[in-house]
Amino acid sequence: MRLASPLAGLGRGLLLPALLVGLAVPRSAAAQSAAFQASPPPTAAQPAPAASPEVALARVLASSDLALLNQACLQAARADQGASLRALRLRLLTVKPAPQPLAVVLTNAEALVNCRAPDDALNVLNRYGPASGRERSLWLLAQWRAAEAGLHHRLAAEALLRLAEGRLASLDGQLLTLLVRRDGSRVSRPALEVLADHLVALGEDRQAAAALLAARQEGQPGAERLRRAAALLVGLPLQQRNQLLETALDQAAAAGAWGLAAELLRDQRALLLAAGANAERPSERFLRLSRRIDDAYGEWQLGRQGLGRQAGGRQDSLGLARQQQLEQQLRSPRGSGGHAASRP
């Protein structure tokens, strides 16, 4: 294990003012008795007044407890207290100078991220050179966390790629926490999808699609990845993009994700039309699916487009009748003829 050299820097001293309390001493027994008679009867002990925010912050800043400093960062961030965050950030940069064990470095960096100082968190992490194995993985995850918080997409993507060690599929089983709610619950996503997000932000759409396609595509999540990959691979031949959507449709159908299947059929139809290809098959499948899931709006929208394309203004009487029926279904529920209209 290699430890980086300590960073130069001196912490500023924090002074807490002492409280001086003067006691008046009676000069005679008579005065003592008068003072006793004038005093109110004893009452129950009153709780000590809470410390002011300034005093409470000073106590935290005087501490070297990273857990206490981290909690103060979370509270200050939620309250958007800029001055407190700056003071806590300065303390966190000097409270645990190098060299420190990895656990301390990771905790220190996490606290700085919570203090809205991701760049400082990266500096703290750079004080430590991780060994291979689990130590390196933990360090890379912390680096990703700080880079992601600082919107350093290139560094975040590189951290995840180094974590994968050439096996992108391994990132599919690694969940990354993107948000911790106030109730303690977490919002997480597979590292493979997060990597794709960073690559898209960098304009590297083909690499992002390659990441999405690196793992096995199963169920609704797999269908959603295939759909996204097809959208990213704009330069791919039509047949290959269409095949991605076909595979996604199979996955969505197997999972019973009919809403997603309808969206995939819309995508497929749009893709074929944009390329000047025949889009009748996805249109027919969409209509059948729309009737199955009672998607009256989707069927009405497609039917309207079909009627508008008929030459010479001639309209199929059956198609027109179906459109009128769908329009009646889609009427405002409280409008004239709507199912929720008030009775006379």
C-alpha cells in the first residue's frame, strides 16, 4: 500500500468564550434573611436553554469526529446554509491529514461530498494510493461518487471502466446509490446504466450503446436498454436497428410490459417511416395491441394519420366510423356526451 505525502496546511483555532457568573454575597445576617424572604419559592428544575446555532456549530468544528461533521454537513446542506458549509468544508480538509487508513479517507471524502464540496473530496482521495483488490474497488467507487457529484463525467466514466477491468457485464450487478432520501431510503441503478449516462453526456453515443448491450437483456429492464441502444445507434444500418427493436419487443411481451411494447412499436414505425421503408407491419401490430390494452388514444392517433394520407380526400367509411367512435370515447368525461356528464 502506498501512502501519499501529507498536504501542507494549518487549521484555524476556534475559541469558545468563557461564561463568567458573579454571585452577590449578603453583608449581614439581616440582609441574608431579607434576601431569603424576598426570593420566590423553589420550583422544579428548568431545562438548560438550547445552544445557539453559532455555538452548536463551533462545538462541531472543534471536534475531530468525522461522523459528527458529516451529520452537520447533511443538515447544513438541507437548510442551504452556505456559511456553515464553507466552515465545515475547511475543517474536513484539515481534520485528518495524511497519512490515514483507507476507511478514514473514504469517510472524510463522503463527508465532503455531503458538504457540497466534491472537488475537495477528490483531493482527499488523491492523498491515498489504494492497493489492488477490494481496497481499489472501494476507492474507485468513492472516486466515482465525488466525480458524479461534481458533474465530472469523464472522470466518473473512467472510474467505472477501471472498476470493470475490461468486463463491462460485471457492472450490471453493481448497484450505485444516486440519492439518499430524508427517510433513509435509497435510489439506486446498475453501474452499467450509469456508465451509459456519463458516456451520453460526453457525446459518446456508440460507446454508451455498447455499454447497454454488454450484459444479458432480459425482461422489461432489458427491453428498455435495447430501446435506448437503438435510439443511440443512429449510424447503424436500418436492419440492425430494427432488429434491436424486435428483440426489445420480445422481451417486453415476455414480461407483460404492454405499455413499453406500445412505445417500442411507435419507435419502430417512426424508424421505418424516416427511412422510407414500409411501416405497415408495426402499424398493424400497434393497432392490435392498442385494442388489447384499450389504448383508444393510440388507435385514434394512428387512424387519423391513415385517413389523412388517403388520396383525393376519399375516406374509408368503416375507418371513419371507427374514428368517430374513438373520438366519442376520448370526449371529455364532463363534456356533452361524456360518461361523467351531469344528469338533467
